[in-house]
Amino acid sequence: MALEQIFSCPRTLARLRSAPLGELLEGFAQWLIEHRFSRSNRRRHLGCLSHFNRYLGELDQTPRRVVSRQDVDGFWQDYPTRCRHRGPLEGQLHA
């Protein structure tokens, strides 16, 4: 399985495989591998999608094949209030 080539932690794998996007994330992981993304970039992309998957799961645990614009907009409104990532430090920004 593609996800095991990227992550080894059972908790992380279970979270990525959970509904609603779990089935799609395995295919996306395979795509990242086939397109030779670095391991760190694979982990970063899947980590971001894990946040989105958790958000969607709080709305509805039904497996999905389609994500709407409303889903994405709602995530972007909610995500900053929950995320520990604080963005780049002021000194890291280039004008």
C-alpha cells in the first residue's frame, strides 16, 4: 500500500484512511510516489489533506468522491482557529 511507503505510525495511517476521504488518499499517495515527489513533500501534502479530512469528517462521516467549493471555503474559515501552524516568521518573508 502506498501510504505505508510514506508513513509508518499506525495512528497516522488510521487517521489518513478514515472517512470521508480515506479511500481517495491511498490513490493520491500512489500518485505522489509515481510522480516522484520527495518523501518530505509527500508527507506534507498528505498531512495537509489529513486536516481537511478531519474537518470533513466532523461534518459527515460518509465516504466522499466529490468535494464542493462550500466544503473548501468552510475549511479555510475554520482551519486557522484550530491549527497550531503559525506561518512564517516576519523575518522569513521577502518583499
